[in-house]
Amino acid sequence: MTTTEKIANAKKRIDELERLIKYWNDSDHDEAKIVNFAGKIENKVA
């Protein structure tokens, strides 16, 4: 991955976080705020 690609990916993440912060701070949204983040769950047996 080139430096330019890394910067572009970081910018996308920053933009997404800024949108989430704006949404959470928006006083027009009084209902419960639920955000579903996709995650990988691994079951490991010791």
C-alpha cells in the first residue's frame, strides 16, 4: 500500500468519525442512538 493510499484511507476514516460526532451532537435526534459496527467474532478454545 502506497503512502497516498494510506492517506486516502485515513481521510475516509476521519470523515466517517466526523459524521458520527455530528450526528451524536445533533440536538434534533432525541431518540436512542444505536450504531451497528460490523465485527469479526472468533471462537477460540483453549
